Amino acid sequence: MRKLIGEYRHHLSNYESVLAYSVLGIVGGLASGLVVLAFELAIGQLAALWGVGESGDGFEALPRYMHFALPVAGALILGICYHFLKPEDRETGIVHVLSRMHTHYGVLPLRNALVQFFAGAFALASGQSGGREGPGVHLGGAINSVLGQRLGLPNNSLRVLIACGAAGGIAAAFNTPLAGIIFAMEVIIAEYTVVGFIPVILAAVSASAVSRTLLTGGAVFAIPELQLNSLLEIPYVIFLGFCCGLAVVAFIQISRATARLAHWNVIVRFALAGLVTGCLALFMPQILGIGYDTLDDALHSELALITLALVAIAKLVATAVSAGAGMPLGIIGPNLLIGACIGGTLGMIGVQFIPEHASDPVLYIVLGMGACMAAALNAPLAALLAVIELTHSIGIGMPAMLAIVTATLTSTGLFRQRSIHQTVLKQLRRNVPDDPLNQLLHSTHVAAIMDNRAVRVPAVLTDEDKVPLLEFSPAWCLVNREGEDLYLVQGAELLTWLEQNASADPVDITDADIRRWTTSAVPVQASLRQALDSITADTAEIACIYERSRASGKRILHGVVTREAIEKFTLGRL
């Protein structure tokens, strides 16, 4: 079995190994689908303890005092629990995934995933305003990353595993595999390649199959087939996109303002978020929890015009404050509800003023969902596919594109806002570059350019030690003294010096007047990005690629990678 896994690791080190990555996609999709379903089950079971039905989304049926007391008490308990966690263990959600993919090369810690699972489930079950998709993306990515770490897979494959987990998380939550695929490629790894697409597609299909099997199938929302009634509505659709873009800008600004309170104690911050949610829920209990029951009511035209408008405002404020405070919640679901309420409001107004041309208000609800999702994530293609999959109608594509593009341009172009997650990363002062050079370095394993003609030699050589060196003629020699690696020398220069000092026995290499290369230690799982970062951080010239021996615990030298080799490789590929 160990030999088989070793061969599999070798295949994964080559980014072009489509078949090996396809297996990764299937396993990743199944794992992410199961963990997301477990998360949803946990929300429902916890919420049932205090009488919330409908799988943890029926808060409206609770007594009125509970609409205030439950989110406030839940936020306070959550804050106390977070108080005893280390700051680095509190990080959850899509922002955590994006950050770790670049700063830790796809290594997602299990402890953060556990915090996301239990804290996220408790937060949503206690009525905090948020979504389950962000936690689902984190959990799907984390379970796959941890699996890859346990198997010792190359770090460049961890990126693909995380993308598979993200696609699986979205696909399992909404039964929208296409949207999950594009979300993973557009938001998580920001890269479109055939090799990258295939495992992500398989992951989305696998996760969707798990969801449909264990949840007896069916989409999350029952939406009738929709179409635009008249081309005269196009300006109104554009206006809807503009309104949704404005709403997302307001969401980002409120979230950013709340995040400036990061120096406050986490108990106070969470209590503030719970208090805001509780006060708003006294008048609009529909904002509590995920809010999919409210979204379903809107889609079935069961909410009045004024109710839709008030729910949109209250949900926007409550979720933005909770997200800014750092609660372990998602923002995709709430933005779907906000967009739906804005669309429903405008749709009803249109029917009242121009009934002969206006389309069904449900059309505007769906368009609003896509527009807010696109603007919030800066992911227009993922939002478009989500709308098409939810409605099962390609005919909605044209108005959906108009609304989505308008909302995105309003947010990113007119008001120069980044996506919500990029805004948070900027506030945290974390650089997450997605240029082609960094994408290439992250997706390439060190084995692609590693020079394996490297050996470890003792600082003091006897005649017996010289024999294998003369026979092998290594390109690089790592000088070692008493178990400590000192520096690298080129093999040709060392052999020349040994020939000049052939009479000496033993001979001390440290006395040799030859070029010494400074080194940095890099694990065998590393990508070229990690090797280059390690060389830069240690002000070294060459990265030595090591593997830890399971038996002795000692480091085994696999080869070396020079900065020059990395630069030559990137220049040849870009």
C-alpha cells in the first residue's frame, strides 16, 4: 500500500497527470459532500434543542422574546468560547482558505476546520445572520487538505484538492454543480486550465451525487420556468443590477467599518453583532439564521412589498455586522436573500405600474439573487450559472447577464470595491497574488526542475569516502559535519580539489578554497513557490529538497533547486 501511495505521489508531482488528478477529484468531491451534509445536519440538530424547526431555519415560529434573546445569548456564548482560542485558530471561512493557499501553500489546519464546524453550526443554529456556503467551502477544502497532508501528497496537488472541496461544498449545498465548478476556478484558485477543470468537475459531480442520494434529491428551491416578458424591461433589469450593486457596496462598507473594531475583545465584538441581529429580529424575525425559508416564501410570492424591502435592509445590516465582527459565518446565502428581496420589491413595483409589460416578480427575484452574488464575490460567471441551474432555464440567461454585469460594474467599476473576501484580506494586510507567474509557481512541484545529482558528504573525507564520489561524479555535494548540513559545493570543483590533494588522508573539505553555496531546507512536498519563498526568506542561493525518514527521523536529501533554475523555468513557460 505504501508503495502504491508513493507511486501516486510521484504522478501528482507532474501537474499534467490528468488521470491521477481525476482520482483526486472524485475522492475530494465525496469527502466534501459528506462533510457539508454533516454540517447541515449539525445545524438542524442544534437548532431543534430550542424548538427551531425546518432544519434550523424556522425561527419565525419562536416566541417574540426569543427573536431577541436567542441571537444575543448565542453570540455571547460564542464570544466566550472564542476568547479562549488562539487568534490564529479563530480564522475560518473563504478568507482563511484563500490566505492559507498562498501563505501556507494549501496546508489547512484541522483545528480551524473543527472550529468552523462546531462554532459555525452553533452560530447558525442560534439565529446569527449568515450563510452555510462559506463554512461549506472551508470544510470541504479543509477535509481534502488534511487528507492530502496525511498521505504526504505534493503541495501543488493540495491546491487542486482545496478547489475540489470548494466546488463540492457549493454543489452539495445548492445542487448546482456547474456553479460550484466555476466558483472554485473563479474565486478559489483564479485559474482556468484543462488539467485544473477535470478534477474539479468530477468533485462537483461526486458531491452533488452524495447530496441528491442522502437528501433524496431535488433542488433547494422550487422555481418555475421563467422568461423575460418584453424587451422594454431591459432598462428596468439594468436598474435592478444597479440597485443590487449599491446594496453590495453598502454591505462591504458596513462590514469594513465593523472590522475596524478588531482590537476590541472578541466577547464584546460578538455580543455587539448578536445585539444588532436581535434588535432587528424583533421587527423582522425573517433575518434570523440562514434565511432560506424566507427566500422560499419570496419565490412563492408570499411576502408583501414592504416586507421584502425591510427584510433586505435588515438582513444586509445584520449580516454585514456579523461578518465584520469575525463570526464563523458565510455571506453567499445572505446576499442571495438580499438580492431576492430587492428583486422582489422592484418586480412588484413594475407589475403595479406597467402590468401589460412587466414579467413575473419571481423573475426579478432570481435576477436579484444572481446580481448580488456576483457583485459580492466578484464572480459573475459563477453567479450566472447558479441562476441558470436554479431555474433550470437557459432562457433567463440574457436578462441575468445584464443584471449581473451591471451589479458587478457598479460595485467594482463605479465604486471601486473589491469582492468581500478580497476586502477582508486587504484589511488583514495579506497579499494573495493571482498573476500568471505565481499561479505557475504554486502549481509546479519542485521535482519538475530538481537536480537529483546531489549527495551528502562528510566534512572530513577518508580514501574510502572518496571512491563513490569519483565513481558517481555528483553535480552537487552537501557538506555535513556531525549531522549538521553546512553548505553546498559544486561536485566538479570538489573533485578537482580532491585530485589536487590526493595524497592527504583524511582531508577536511572545509579547508578547500572553492565556492560555497548557502542553502535553505524545503520539504519534498513543496511547490516552486515554496522553494523560492524559502530561498528568499533565508537569503540563500539554493533550496535543498528533503524528506524525513519514517524509521530514523533523519532528513533524506532528494536533490537541489537553484534560484537560477526557477527563473529559467518560469521564463520558458510564460
